[in-house]
Amino acid sequence: MEIKYIKKYKPKYNIRFIDGKNYPLIRITTKDDYPKVLIARRPEDKRSKYFGPFPNANAMRLVLRTIRKIFPYQSVPNHAKKICLYYHLGLCPCPPVFSSKRRLASAWDSDEFKKDYGTTIRHITDFLNGSTRKIIRDLTNERDCLSKNENFEKANLVQNKINAINLITGPFYKTEFSSKRRPASGWDYEVNPNFKEDLRKKEISDLKEILNKNNVKVSTLERIECYDVSNISGTNATGSLVVFTNGEKEGSLYRKFKIRTIGTPNDFAMIAEVLQRRMKHKEWRYPDLIIVDGGKGQVSAALKAMRQFNNLAIPVIALAKREEIVITSDFREISLPKDSEALKLIMRIRDEAHRFAITYHKKLRSKTFLN
């Protein structure tokens, strides 16, 4: 529990996790005949070159995988004396590890290969040092030289490397990637270390502003509950309740319901039943906002169920599928832009409720088949 909260809240003075691992480093065994690119935790080998440490291990591995597609390298300390799988994938050069003269004569030019592989390692080193312009300049000269000698196949391969480097280091690539879950690199100083927390605050702030503008009065959105139902022609009907606190899901507060009173395909009545049963649990904290998956019918059913609890005044909205239109308790339709942070939050909550409901429905259905 302590480790969970350390990772969740990132307290100022808790900087070490229980595993005691150091931040990872990228190690290049430059003194070897065929240098390897490895991941290390400590700079223990003085004969190797190290880059890092990198706080984001996943981002570091992503960068290494990207580099490897452009500059294939060995990634194990002791390469097996045979062609490996990564060779067939174009990710490992598999140097001439056999001492057999017949092997070298038939398959490898050892000196030329060693020279080419050394050039690849220098390019990787320059890349990790941030000297991408130098790499492109060297590759451009190599491409021009190959073209002049009419070695067009190799020249095309070099040009592909240039194109790939321009793509992953260009501004378009960084913008595209930064819109996803993690930054493009672990050492990008432009990355906001509190990006996730700031994003959640913005989502909640935008949603609160939009709801208040459309006559849905909310003062806080600390706890949001979302409801969905799942069934096939009314059989094995289930309902789900998922809880999001400050924009983050709280799996321990999820609840699932087996529909008891309806045996026909009636989503409206099922939503009403789930809400009625939930509101009877006064020991569960009431939400600041209720979201139901559906349209005006689901909103109407939810409001009807809530009227049985006179002292409750909880705002109810719905998110209609396909058009992704928000429907308020007075049946007003709100069409939000696709890039709206508020819409992204509602969709994420709705999708989680749908996933939880259908998972329970499938479980009940499989039990029915077994019986």
C-alpha cells in the first residue's frame, strides 16, 4: 500500500522505491571488436562508454528500439555462435563469430564488416550525444560516394536511414508522440514532470465549466460515477458502477450488479434498477456527478430512479454513442469538439464502465453455457 501511494502521489522526499535499483544507463562496449549496446544499472566497466542515467526506463527502451531499426546492433554481452532471430528481422548484424576460415570466406568479409559495424556504433554514439546533424552529414557523404560508384542499392539503404533520422528527430514526430501517453525520450527537458496531474486537472476544469454553462450546476467533480448495462436479449443482464476520483479510476470502489427484476431487453429499466440499488447504500459516498452510457432514454430512467430519494440532488448526464453527444438532465444536447479535454474524460469514464459491465456479462454467460 505504501509503495502504491508513493508512486501515485510522488511525495517530495520519497525518491527511492523498494527495489533499490538505480536509474538505467545505456552502455556501449567500445573496446570490443564488435561493440554491444546494452542497458546497465551502474557504470562498472571503465572500458565502456555510458549515457544517462535516464529517469524514464520505458522511454529509454523505446529510443533504443527506434535506433536499432536504423542502425542494427548487438544487444547481448555474449552473442551466440550462430545467426540469431534478430538478424532475420534486420535488427542484429550477427558478426562473424565463427573462427572457421571456410565460414569467413563464404559468408563474411571480416575486415569490411568490422569497419562498417564500427561506423554504425559511431553513429549510435553521435545520436545519443545529440549530434544528429553530424550523422546526417556523414550518411549524406556516404550515399553520394555510393551513388558515384553506381552502388545504388546500398545508396538507397543509406538514404532510408537519413529519412528515418529526419522523421524521428523532426518537430512533427515530437508533436505527434507527445500527444500520446509518454514523451518521445527520457531526456527531453521540455517534458513536464507533472504532465499527468496537470492534464487531469484541465480535464476536470473544462468539464466543470462546460456543465455550468449548460445549466448543470456542479461545484466540484472530485468523485464521478458512471453506469452501464450489458445483456443479450435481456438474458444474463448485468450493470456496472465505476468510480473516478479526481479524474483517475478507483478500481477498489467499482461495483457490479446482476439485474434481478427485468428479464426482457429494456436498458432503461435496467439502468433505473442499478441506480436504485446503488443509492440505497448510504455507506458509499455519493458522487458529485453521475454519467450514464446512452441517450435521452437513459437520462430519463436515471432521473426517475433518483426521484425516489428526495434528499439527493446529484447532476446526471449521458454520453450518446457514435455521435459522442453529451445529454444533460434537461435533455439539452452538447456537441463538444473531438479534441475537447472534457469529452476525452467523459469518454474514458464511459468506456471503462462499458468494459466492466461486459466483462461481468461474459462471465455470467459462460457459467450459463457450462451449466
